[in-house]
Amino acid sequence: MDRIFAALSHRIASWAGQPLAFILAAMVILLWLTTGPLFHYSDTWQLIINTGTTIVTFLMVFLIQNAQNRDGSAIQAKLDELIRAMEGARNDFIGIEHLTEADLERIKVILERECGDDTAHRLAIERLIDRR
């Protein structure tokens, strides 16, 4: 079931990001708009578009979240492998994505402190900006 859902969500998320999907959605909206006078802009006419867009949005949330979760996990695995493979890298960082937000914030503060004071950061950022 997981593989089927993953494959389906990947295909749909990839397709939904294509220009053709946008054009199709825009055509549906135009078709709906042009039928307005035919149905006298009734409540039913409005309900059709509202229901359709709600259903599509509801389903797309789950498909897009699944695709993002997979992408995030793949990136994390790649970063963990880079940390593991780099000589001198701190392997303690592997798996920190499972920590709480507060723990991650403490690690960030410690790392920023290890990198130097605010003046050093500001100068480094100014040098980066000047390179552009």
C-alpha cells in the first residue's frame, strides 16, 4: 500500500506542477464562468465550483505533503552520508532532525557561538554580498 501511494502521489504531484495542469484548471474555471448565465448564477452553479475546488485542494494537501516528506527524508539521508563520509566532521549531527525544536535551537546557538562573534558574521556576509 505504501509503495502504491508513494508512486501515485509522486506522479500526481509531478503532473500538478506542470503548465498543462494549470492550463486545464484555468479552462475548467473558464468553462464554469461561461455557464453562469445559462444557470442564472444560481447557488447550485456556485456550489459546483466550490465543491470541486475543495475536494481537489483537500486531496492535493495529502499528496503534496507525502512528496515533501519523501524529498526531505532523501535530502536528510544524503546530508547524513556526507557527514559520515567527511573526515573530521562531527558524526553527532547525524539524526538531529529527530530532536525537539528547543533542542535544535540550543544546538544552533552553540554552533553560532563557535563560529565567532556578530562582527565576524557581519563581515563575512558583507564579503559574500560584495562578490555579487
